[in-house]
Amino acid sequence: MRQYNASKKVLVTGGAGFLGSHLCDRLIEHGHDVLCVDNFFTGTKRNIEHLLGHPRFELMRHDVTFPLYVEVDEIFNLACPASPIHYQHDPVQTTKTSVHGAINMLGLAKRVRAKILQASTSEVYGDPEIHPQVEAYWGRVNPIGIRSCYDEGKRCAETLFFDYHRQHKLRIKVVRIFNTYGPRMHMNDGRVVSNFIVQALKGEDITIYGDGQQTRSFCYVDDLVEAMLRMMGTGDEVPGPINIGNPGEFSMLELANKVIELTGSKSQLMRMPLPADDPKQRRPDITLAQQELDGWAPKTQLEEGLKKTIAYFDKALSETTAD
Ligand code: NAD
Ligand code: UDP
Ligand code: UDP
């Protein structure tokens, strides 16, 4: 069994964000020195405040579109806004973050000979004709739409990773992350899990975009972080790309009803227009992850993960009201 436990200097870009902060927690638990780099566009010090002052944790405010000269053994490149309202706020900066950010982190990895992992996304498959999505599928992405800054930025980052791998023999790891949820998600990021939970807790209408029949597969954050760590621990013969996510597939109507049930809310469903280029279905084929990541499979069922996330938002909302 491969282990990911020898102490290393690890850089996490986007480390003050939702996924990045959980990854920093796990890396510190494993005994690593962690350098968390973030420009705080969507991340917050609150996500990592419990790590501030830890002797093996360091926080650096920095934008990855600019060069970064540090000495590390491994890099997890997560910096990039992930929710549509955030990445569409400044789409040019989103593309720059994925593309210039990847070039800078790859240049850094090349200079210090670090292993580097890219947080890619199921969005590289666009609105897919193949279901569930396998890694060999090349995707169906609109290159000029409102989601393109994110989708094409991430696709270009994957290209850069594989070219640095072929051209400069870099040790790369590319994971394609499917919709992930859990504590420390942003309350106002417009993503479906945070929207539905916050609406239900406040007793507001639950906003169903389109007919609510579109599907997504939701992975709990702890399962996702475990897969990322296992991926980093694989040998050089495993560059990816590898899908990581939970294959349980739900329509948005099913999700809304589940959230209403678990919160005991009296919220009603409200129909809203479907945003442009919204994928109709999404579910990862995780056969490859199971093969390459020592039998990894998500352990947290949707109901259990939602309960933990609801508890987090409930507390966060009561703190906001108290302020
Ligand atoms: P997030 O918005 O919470 O985290 C992203 C972090 O990157 C934030 O802390 C933000 O401040 C930082 N950042 C953004 N631009 C930066 C820049 N130019 N320089 C430095 N830092 C910058 O989002 P997340 O959900 O934690 O996503 C983390 C990564 O995982 C992203 O790359 C995202 O594309 C990928 N991903 C996430 C999901 C998901 O469902 N959460 C799905 C697929 C892929
Ligand atoms: N870079 C960086 N940190 C380093 C080394 C490089 O941020 O420690 C950046 C630098 O800005 C460079 C980019 O990574 O432009 C790509 O580096 P590479 O060596 O591939 O290309 P070059 O330096 O020839 O442009
Ligand atoms: N969605 C919805 N109501 C909301 C927010 C999102 O019905 O309040 C839908 C959205 O149209 C999409 C799905 O939920 O079909 C997932 O949206 P999200 O933005 O969370 O993720 P992504 O589309 O990037 O997978």
C-alpha cells in the first residue's frame, strides 16, 4: 500500500479556500510543513485561522498569476475561483489564474524538481454526450460562452501540465474534481448545495433553475481530500487525468427535497431560468480512481454529508445574525 506520510514541504495554492483549507488540515495532520498561498479572492483567513500560529503552517498572500520563488517538495495547485458567480465576476482574471497560474507553478516545479498536482474539473467535459464521464472522453465545451473562462482555462492548464511532463519530464498529477460540498463552502457563492441549504434554513423559496431535472453527483469534502492525497502519493507512472467524485447522481429536484426533509424547512420550490451552457447531466466514472488510488471510493453518503454541511451553515448563519 502506498503511503503519503514522510514529512515534506508542501505548497497549497488556493489554500484558504474551501477545498484548500481542508487539504491544509490533512497535510498538517500528516506532519508536513505547509505553505498556504492565496490572494483571498474567494478564500478567507477564517478557513485557516485555526492553523495560524502552528509551527509547521505558513500563510502567504500572493496571486499565482505572478511568479513565485519558494523551495518546496510538492505543490497542490488549487488556486482558482470555482463557483460560476465568482469565476464569471472577472472572467479574464479567471483564465489568467488557470493559465498564467499553471505556467508559474509549473515553472516553479521545474526549477525545484517538485511533484505537482493540478485541481482540474469535471467542467472539462462541458455538457457531455457520454454518461457517466470517463477520462478518455474529450468533452463538449463551448469555447466562447460565459462558462468558457473556467472550462477552457482548466483545459489549457491540463495541456500545460502534460506538455511540461513530456517536454521537461515533470512529475505531474491531474485530478478532475466533480461537484464537492461540505463545511467551509461559501455561503453566498451561488452553488446549488450552499444555495439550497441557506434558503431552507432561512425559510426562503428554494431556487430551482430550469425544470430541476438536470443532474449532478456530489462528493463530500473529506472523501475528495483523501483521493487528492492518495493521488499525490502515486508513482510517476500515474500522471492522470483521474476523475474524483461520488458517482451517486441526483436531480436538482431530488436534492431540494432532500434538503427540505433534513432541515425540516417549510420552504417552497421556486422556478428560475436555467443559466446558459448549464450541463444537463454529470456523473463520474471512478473505475480508474479505484484502480490507481488503492481502492479509493467515497465513503460519505449524500444524507450524512448534507447533515454535516447543514450543521455548519446553521452555525455560520447564527453567527452572522449575532454580528
Ligand atoms: P474556492 O473558491 O473556495 O477556493 C479557491 C481559492 O483560490 C480561494 O481561496 C481563492 O482566494 C484562491 N485564488 C483564486 N484566484 C487566485 C489567484 N490568482 N492567486 C492565488 N489564489 C487565488 O474553491 P474550491 O471549491 O475550494 O476549489 C478549489 C479548486 O478545486 C479550484 O481550482 C477549483 O477549480 C477546483 N474544483 C472545485 C470543485 C468543487 O466542487 N468545489 C469542483 C471542481 C474543481
Ligand atoms: N517561475 C516561478 N517560480 C520559479 C520558476 C519559474 O514563478 O521558481 C515562473 C516564471 O515566471 C516563468 C514561469 O514560471 O515565467 C515558467 O517557467 P519556465 O522555466 O518554464 O519558463 P521560462 O522561465 O523560460 O519562461
Ligand atoms: N442550480 C439550481 N439552483 C440554484 C443553484 C444552482 O437549480 O440555486 C443548478 C444549476 O443550474 C446546475 C446545478 O444546480 O444545474 C449545479 O450548479 P452549481 O453552480 O452548484 O455547479 P455546476 O453547475 O458548476 O456543476
